[in-house]
Amino acid sequence: MPTLTTENASPESDTGLRELRQSSDKILSGRFLQVFSDQVTLPDGKNTFREYIVHPGAVMVIPLLTDDQGSTRIVLERQFRYPVGEVMIELPAGKRDGQEDLLLCAQRELREETGYTATQWAHAGVLHPCISYSTEYIDIWFAQGLQAGPAQLDAGEFLEVFSASTDEFFAWCRDGRITDAKTLTGALWLQNYLSGAWPLQWRDAA
Amino acid sequence: MPTLTTENASPESDTGLRELRQSSDKILSGRFLQVFSDQVTLPDGKNTFREYIVHPGAVMVIPLLTDDQGSTRIVLERQFRYPVGEVMIELPAGKRDGQEDLLLCAQRELREETGYTATQWAHAGVLHPCISYSTEYIDIWFAQGLQAGPAQLDAGEFLEVFSASTDEFFAWCRDGRITDAKTLTGALWLQNYLSGAWPLQWRDAA
């Protein structure tokens, strides 16, 4: 079994894996979901179809609070998610508005959903929630220096904002109270940031 | 801002968040994607629509190897993912076949995609990749005591199997070479398993 190295992970080594678009059809223009079906040529020359959702992209924020004892707390939300039929515990997140700058999008979503503004921001990375059937990416940001203010939820948006200690947050990731993949990815980032393994480059809010 | 506790997280506290189904229509019956649009009543009594993919569920496996020096390595895959247009580094995963037992599904997917069978398995948890527009869940399993064998890829399935050290794996999660949310969630589990923070209950394969 090969070991992947920087050398053999070059694009040249992807030729046996890549699929080539032959045609693309929009098969659903929904109120919310836009679905396409593309005919593609597989690496062996055969043709097949790929169906997928086209998504505008999104951001997620890992908002850090410091309590009176100097311990870090994290701002979370509880929101009913209809497809899974449950109230889910999540990090604040939301869709990108057109070609909106991703940091401005993160600042807007944090403010609208939780009321918080933050004096410092740091970019962590990006995640793809659903690579087999959605183009969606979620850009991941940390926020600190939080100042409370009024939330401005969208019409039809219902959620509760609360805070938890980092110990509680990680315990819930383990015991199944948190199962949202973006939030679990946020936990990976938070754990490694807090341990010092994955340092961040903080910048002041514009 | 409230602190979520076991007490106030009871279902009674969800009444201000839950949405009630009024009707459900299938709006796309694709080759692969099944999309529904449900009319729902929001907590404030207004009606709106929720569109979502109905998915059969899936499993993911975190396969652990031990190298000649006694260090843990992890089995990974490289696979072209058409919606994101990139070859992605992923943990082995696959869809549940009907009401297939989830452990048997994990064993089947590991064997089919990588050729490996494992003598010991441990259940970790579950993740939801896309809670705003898909019913999909992914059940998470660890496997160890790996025995190599022939892979049995589905027709039209092209992927490369390789192994990496755990240090490499975590470095790629940080530097953006791994952005698949299920695999990043697997990294959270692996890191906490290896540190001893999240012990597993191993069972022998049937």
C-alpha cells in the first residue's frame, strides 16, 4: 500500500481518478435547493451521471468568551433542524451572501444570530460537509473579544443562544449530544488551538 | 445568556423551536438524489417550506494499522469528488444498504473499498453532515487488527488506498489538505482516542 507524500500527491497522480464533465442539466430549481445532473466520463472512459446541489458556500464561527474566573467558554446555538427532526447544538453559521467577503460574512452571521460582535478574528480553515452530493464549503473562523448586542434573526429563523464551558462542549461531542459535522470539526480546531498545537493568527476587526 | 444544562435541555424546552409538518411532496426523483419539499408550521404559527434530501444513512471507518516500529498508522483513501471538483483525502465510508446492520455495513464498506478485514471493532458515535438539507447520518466505527485482502470496488468507483502516520493525518487536517467534514470528525475521535480522553469498547469481529 503506497504512502502518500507531497511528491506523489501532485495533480499528475490524479489522472486515474478524475471525472470529466460532458454535459450539465439543472434538474430541480427549488425554493432553496438547486440540483444539477451532469453526464461525466469516468477514468475508464465509461460515462455516468453525477447529481449534486449547487450551494453558495457558508461560514462558521467559533466564538470564545472568557468567564469571571478566566476560563474559556464557547457560544453555541440550539436550533431545530427539520431534515433530522431534532433540536441540534451548533456553532453559529450561515450562508454566504453572493460574493460577500468571507470574514465580513462571518462577522455578519455572528452578529445576526447571536448579537455578538468581536474585536479579534482568526481564520482557521475550510470544511466540505457533503462532498458526494453538494458543492457546499464552510469557511471556519475564530472570534474573541466578544461584545453582546441585539440579535437580528431572519424571518422564520428560530434559535436559542447559550454558552458552555469547553469541557462541556467536548463532552457533548463525545456523548452524542453534538452530532453536527461542522460543529464537530469546530471542536477539532478548538481542541488543537487550546492545546497550542494549532496556533492562530489573530487580526483586529476592521 | 442562559447556560444549557441537562435540565433545561429536556424536550419541553424545544417547543419554541420545533417545526410541525403539514404536508410533504417529493419534488425530485433523481437517479441518486431524492428531494422532498414539506410545508411546515414554524414556532410562531406561520407556515414555510423545508426542502431536503432523503438519504439512506452511511458508515465511516477509522482503520488503525500498526507499523514495524509499533506506531499507529491510519488507512485513508483518495477519491475524486465531482461536486467539489477535487481529489479528496477521506476515511473509508459508504452508504447503508437498506436496513443493514451498521457494524456489518462498516465491515462491508471497509472490505469493499480497501480490501481490509479487521479483527476488532469499536463504535464511536454518529455525525450528521448536512443538517439543513439532508437526512443523512454517518455512523462512526474504529477498526483494528487489519488483514489485507482484495478490494471489490463498485462499478464506476475509482479510489486509491494509502496509509499515513497519525502525525501526517493531523497535519493535513490543519493545513487544508483534508477538508472533508466526516474525515475531520474522524480526526477529532482519533485524537481523543489516542490521548486516552475518549476510550473505546472494542469487540471481536463476528
